[in-house]
Amino acid sequence: MCASVQTLSGSSRHRPQAKRPRARGCRLQPSAVLTPGVPMASLSRALRVAATRPPRSLARRPELCPLSSGAHPTAEKNVPYQRTLKEERGPWAAAQGPSRPLPSTADVVVIGGGSLGCQTLYHLAKLGVSGALLLERGRLTSGTTWHTAGLLWQLRPSDVEVELLAHTRRVVSRDLPEETGLHTGWVPNGGLFIASSRQRLLEYQRLMSLGKAYGVESHVLSPAETKTLYPLMNVDDLYGTLYVPGDGTIDPAGTCSALARAATARAAQIIENCPVTGIRVRTDDFGVRRVAAVETEHGSIQTPCVVNCAGVWAGAVGRMAGVKVPLVAMHHAYVVTERIEGIQNMPNVRDHDASIYLRLQGDALSVGGYEANPIFWEEVSDKFAFGLFDLDWEVFGQHIEGAVNRVPVLEKTGVKSTVCGPESFTPDHKPLMGEAPELRGFFLGCGFNSAGMMLGGGCGQELAHWIVHGRPEKDMYSYDIRRFHCSLTGHGRWIRERSHESYAKNYSIVFPHDEPLAGRNMRTGPLHEELLAQGCVFQERHGWERPGWFTPEGTAPVLPYDYYGAYGNRAHQDHAYGKLLADEHTFEFPPHQDVIKQECLACRGAAAVFDMSYFGKFYLVGLDARKAADWLFSADVSRPPGSTVYTCMLNHRGGTESDLTVSRLAPGPQASPLAPAFEGDGYYLAVGGAAAQHNSSYILAVLQDRRFRCQLIDSSEALGLISIQGPASRAILQEVLDADLSNEAFPFSTHKLVTAAGHLVRAMRLSFVGELGWELHIPRLSCVPVYQAVMAAGAKHGLVPAGYRAIDNLSIEKGYRHWHADLRPDDSPLEAGLAFTCKLKSATPFLGREALEKQRAQGLRRRLVCLTVDEKVPVFGLEAIWRDGRVVGHTRRAGFGFAIDKPIAYGYVRDPSGGLVSPDFVKSGDYALERMGVTYPAQAHLKSPFDPDNKRVKGIY
């Protein structure tokens, strides 16, 4: 398969095509559908026969074909497993009733008996939940789990996913066999990632470096070494491969049977052949909707907690409860070959550049992949169990050429069976987990994008902790349903576009600064058109368009989604945004690095204006608002009106759910665009926009559980926000605002209502980049005139517009934390160097205080450390951190400090011997960062080397 795909600008990038790119020396012909049931001599014949048929529309409704047990010719629909749970029928099946009587009550009801349902039940039982019950409409695994390929790859470009996969591997390879005596079907035959381009090899080297922080053995092999390992492979077009000996495959029936036995041995119950028909909801005396019961065809079960593990059918279960579940159903397929001599014991293969995988199946291979034109299952049937679709060779045929190119013996190998079943896919190719914001007690464990087997163990454990303890043990924000804004979870076009793109790009290289092209311009700020005219290149964060950086080459609008030319759409050609995004597809510095540098240095030397309108902006007001603020926020925010406090918001384990600013308001009877009318106390909260839904949902849950009499009012859309930062910011704003901006009249961490160009705004003296500066919080209709006035006043002072790429580099250079990067729900403020945000010297109780006090008394086992590198190499995060010749962690966040002229990164450091990590431990070691397999000497710092005395934020230059 060719090593790269031509970009819109003619350079190499990974953009899915409606048909796969051609291999060297040959051309993939149009595909068509083979006649069902006709024997197929080989994969190459399948391609030739398909090429003789006229193309057909993909818009037709596919036939729903249940699996038949009779004898069929070659290439009939069938899964490759020797055993499925379909054949294991009990005496209850004939009566079509539930497999056992329904209990009247249950502590937790899990809906769906696939991988996630069984794993969740098992882990609930291990946590001591004796009243856990699983309801399955048919038999265990009968939905989508039974036909899964069951691959497990240990390395992913996410530290959390590496941990989740490691737990799944422990469960299937060790825990379940020890607990039950059953074989789960785990086969550790290894995994091999194929690199047909230099960029792909760099990606694999990045994964290898991350794996060292977690003890995952991996090796980058040359083409010759790859040939020795896998003699049947064509390596002529390879740059190298990544070999992970501990990867393998999971048998769905064996694993779910073992999970069921282990769970029921701990008093959990499983009832099959029991469809759920409804979710009963009650409204408590505080006005909060809560789960009350589960309705079935055979009776109701009272329960306060439901877990939706219904896979493709999760949307239907959600609708029963009034919960939006943002996923789509698609056909996903693989074929199973006849016997191949010499394939035994070979590792599984992912050829990402050809978008295919090759799974070892005894003495044969399963061949599958991801295409740019998958078939949507438009009307999901509720009468579907152990079923498969007819394979559409018009769609699947595009994978054949890549498979034959990689393993040439497949050209003359017959196809034994085809497997085409439904799978659920989500807008960001991440699962949907956690408690739904619309309904308390309703949890999601669905949308696993065909990765439910390999993520099931880790996610089942975290979901069980979520239910029992109120939050998971790990940072699961990337999987939390609350990551999506409520305006998007029911938006059909956005869900469909984003889910399609995520599917089509599943095997594309994960570049650090890539952006989606689907589902764009859903939520735009009041300055969107103004910034676009200035050359703004926008980023997308959960529906919001926010400024990324500013190109001097003209406007770069994001065009409507073209589905990469699939389904009869015409692919966009030579559009500006696509060309600029193609330049980002690199692990080196992008061509526009100097533009971002100029934005950063302008902020350090003069001033920059940042549009931060996508920030979440909320009012917390009411009679109990002060009690709520004291409990919610780790810092003391009960200061006089006019004060602004940077604080964290913690969970009961002391982990950081958010960092934000809280401004105390004076009460008033008159509502205005900048403050609601309220009695009691009031606070104005500003939080990063990507986490706004997470924050509001978390705060509301705490208010409900503690029964505080106050309101949380969302004004995120009603207000804009611009921030002017830099040495010249005071001089610029003094011309625009009708207030004295001197240190004495307007100290740091204060706010007041002022007039800007004739418009009332709330000004705050704050900085997120380490400079003198102010934020202006502006009613939406006033944003454009105020922004224009600021730009006009700043022209003679060197003011420039800047974006979040500059913010990222400026803030990391100063040492300011970014939530969900170097500060996450599994990190405490003490570990992150934010002890100053915690009111531990006061007697005021707050959420997470007990955990922090315990951690402080015991000492820190890890600590966030700043690392700089003298050699000017790009760093992005996930680099392994070496100390005295041993790996002690990995970087969470990285960038370039243009003022100090060095790469800079932050990561948590541990003592490999298990001891405490003191400041002396940090300062005493010799450090290095491993970037893509190459180590670079590094210097460790306990605080940022840039302006360590904080003079600049005070206006001292």
C-alpha cells in the first residue's frame, strides 16, 4: 500500500478517501457486490468479480439476515469462533420467558449482556455490591459482542487508555482464570504495527516511549527484522514496524462466560431473555429527576441506579429515560480466510496506512478495516440477536488490495466466511460513560467504537467505581458523557458527521494539532466573523469554534463537511483551511511556527488580545450560595464583593475536577446583562470552555446532593470575553475604559463594572500567561464595538490578535496549569504545586479536604515537575521522563517557551523504589526526556524558569 495520501495541497497527509489510495504499480478498481452464497476462490478473485459489477448506491436499506446454522457454501456469513453462546440454550428458552424470576428490587440494574455489561457487573460484584443485576434481552453477547474480532493492543496515544488496556489484559489473562478455572480464550500472540511512511514510524516511536513509563515491552523493528518475525509479510515498502509481544486476542464467548460465573459467585444476578421496556423516573422534593425502576415485559424492578450497556441499542434505552445518547450504528465487517500454511503463531497486524488489520485465527487470518464510506444502520431493529448483515463488497472490497499487498499469499487464499455486524460509533471515537446530566442514577457504558472487548475490563472497573464511590479512580473525562455540551448530544447532523469522520480516520496518524473537519461552526462566539476577517485559523473544542492562530495569508473559513468525497459528495479542493491543517500533520515544528512565535513575543514585549468567549460563564446565586461556594471551592472565596480568586474544585478523593476563577458579587434587586438579580450571596464563575458542561454538571450534582438553596445560571452564550495581556495592556485599556487602572485603584485579582467605548463591561485584572493584563466580560451584542475600540487603541502600542496556540505556549512557559492536561481528576492540588489554592489553614470544611489532609500527612508519592531541554526539538506530551537512568514518569503537556527559547514540558515524577518525592528528590537527579525513541538531556525545575518572582503580573518590568 502506498506510504502516503496526497493532500489538498499536494503534500502528504492522512485524509480518508472514499476509496483507498492506490498501491505502488497498480490501481484499485471500483467495487461491486458479490452474489450472496457464491463460493469465492480467493481475495483477488473477490476483487476481480467485484470490479465487473456496476456500482450501487449506498443509500439502500441493508437486509437484516439472522445467522443460520445450516450448511452453506464458502464465504457464507459466520463468525470464526468454535463456540458462541447462541448454541448454549437452557430449558427456559423454549418458553421464551426470563431465565430466572425477577427480583422486586436491585441496588444496580445493568442493561445489556455484552462485554461492557458483563465487565461492569463483575467489577460491581468485586466492590461488594451484592444487589447487582444484569438484564439481557436475548442471550449474553447476542448483540454486537459475539461477532467482535477481539483484538487487544496495549499501546495507544493516551496514558489513561494504556492503563485501561492493561487492566483488561490482567482480567482476561490472570484474574478470571484464577477465580473461575475457565479459559477466557486469551491468546498472547503479539501485535505488529506497520509503518509505510516516516511520519507513521515517528508515531510508533512516540508510543514506544510512552510504553516505557508503563512497563509495556515494545520494539521498533527494521523491515529485515520484521521479515524474520513474519516471513509471509511483504516488507518492501516499509519504513519499519512496532512490535509489542504482549498484545493478543480475546474470545468473546469465553470471556463473558467467565465474567458471568465470577460475578454470580459474588451474589450478582443475570437474567437473560428479559427485554427492558421502560425506565420509571421520579422527581424528588428538590425537583431533581432520579431513576426509580426498570420496566420489563415480565415485571418491574425498583432500583435507584441503571447502567446503559446496550451497545447499538443504547440510544433506544436512553430515550426510555429521556436521556440523549450521542452515537450512531454502522456496519463493521471482516472476512475469515481459509487455512494459510505458515501463518500459525504470527502476531496480529495493524497496517494503519492501508486502514486494515490482520487477526490471527488459528491457521487462518481475519481481515478487516475502516473505510471512508461505511454503511449507516439507519433503523436499528430491536429484533436482532446473533445476527449478521450480508457483506457489501462494494464497500469492503477496498480493503482487499491492502491486505494482499501486505501478505501476498492472500492473493490465492480462499475466503471461508464473512462477518458483517452492527457496531456503535461516537462523535469523537471515545466511549460514553458516567452519569447522564439529565437523570440522576442513570449511567452510560456504551458507544465503544468496536473496542468494547479490549477496553471492557478497564472501563468496567472505572464504571463500577463511578457508581459505588461517586467517581472513577482514573481520569475518565475523555470518556465522560459530560464532555459534550448539552446542545450537541441530541443534534443529529453533528453526531452523524463527527461519528463518520472519527470512523473514517480511525487509523490515521494522531498528530498533536490535528482538528476535525466535520460538525464545525456549531457554536461560534460573537467575534467569529471579526476574527475570521483578520486571518483567524479556528480550532474546535466540543462544538465551540475558538481562535487557534492568525495566518497572514488571508481568510481560512471552515467549509461544510464533505464526507471526504463519500456518498456522492464532492470533496473540497484547495481550500485554505484544509491546506493550513495539512501543514499541521507533522511531528516536527509546523511551517507556521514563526507566526505563533510572533504572537507569543508580541504578548511578552507589547500586548496581545485573546478572544476567550468560548469560556463557560456561570452565576452561583441564592440564600445558600456562600455555603455552596465554601464547600465546592478549595480556596477561600468568601471575600468582599469585587474580589476574584483562582481556585480548584475537588472530588472526595482530593482530585481536581476543575480550576476556575470565582468573583464575589454584590447583591442587587435589578437584573442586568452582567449580573442577575438575587438575594443572599452571589458569585461569577469563569471556566475553560471545553470543560464547561463537565463543570456545570458537577456543580449541580453537588448542589442537589447537599440540598443547597441556590441556583447555577449559565450565561456562556450571553457573554463574550476578551483578554488583553502584556506590558502595554494598561496603556491601551486606559484609553478605552472609564476607570483608573493603576495598581492602587485596580489591584490584581479584583473586578469591577466599567464602561468600555460606551458599553458596560466587567473588567477583571487577571493573567493566564504571566503578564500584566485584564479580562473584559462583555454582553454579546457589545462585543464587536468593544473589540474594535481595543484594537484601535492598541494599534500604536503594537497590539496583535493571538490565539490558543499562543496561550498554550505562554502559559506553559509561565508554569500555569491547564485542566485536563497537567491537572486532572486523579491529580491533587498538592501534587500539582497548587497548595496555595487550598484553605487548609482555615477550619472551613470543603469537598476533598480530608483526602488532602491525609495526603499531606503521609507525604507525596509523585510531584509535578517542569522540565526544559536545551536542544530545540518539538515536544508534545507523552515523552518518557528519565531520572538517573530510570523511567520515572511521562510528560502530560509540552510546548515551546519563546521567551526562554527552549522546549518546556510538565510531567509527574515518581520514585521507582516507591519512596516519597520531595523537593530534594526532584533537584538531585539527572534528567532526560525521551522523544520518539531518542533521549535529550533535560533540566528539572520546581517552578517555571520564566519570571519566577511573578514581577510581570504586578506590572514590574
